[in-house]
Amino acid sequence: MHHQFLGLFIDEWASLVAIGGGLGTAIALIMRAVLLPLKNSIDNLNQTIKALDNTTKDNARRIDKLEDRFEEHIGEAKVRNQRISVLEKEVFRHDEH
């Protein structure tokens, strides 16, 4: 004697459960196969972005230092040029006398 539940016999329910479990497992494996590499790719991308950000900050600091040094050199050059101008004036004044 076969028993029915919601219009299906017990062996039909067993088949549905087995098929459902198999499909669930297949879907889980497919998702793992897709999502794990995707997660790894996202993690790698995050690390690359962090490295680029650090590199950008380092470059900005270097540029700031170079700008400061360049401005110092410009200031020193102005002072030298002024001294040269003063010396030239003194030399030309001595030549005239």
C-alpha cells in the first residue's frame, strides 16, 4: 500500500528531494567556482588600489620636498645674482677710477 501526501506518493517525494538536493549541491558548487575567484579578484584589486594610493602619497611627499628644495635653490640663486651685481658694480667703479 502506497501512501500519498499532497498528491504524490512517498517514492515520488523521495525522488524530488534527491533531485532538489542534487540541484542545490550543483548550484552551490557553481557558485563557489564563480564566487571564490571573484572574491579573490576583488581582494587583489583592493590590494592594488591600496598600493597605488600609498605610491601616490609617497610621490606627493617627494614632489613637495622637491618643490621646497627648488624654491630654496631659486632663493639662493637670487642672492648670488644680487652679490654678483654688487661685485660687478664695484669692479666697474674701480676700473673707471
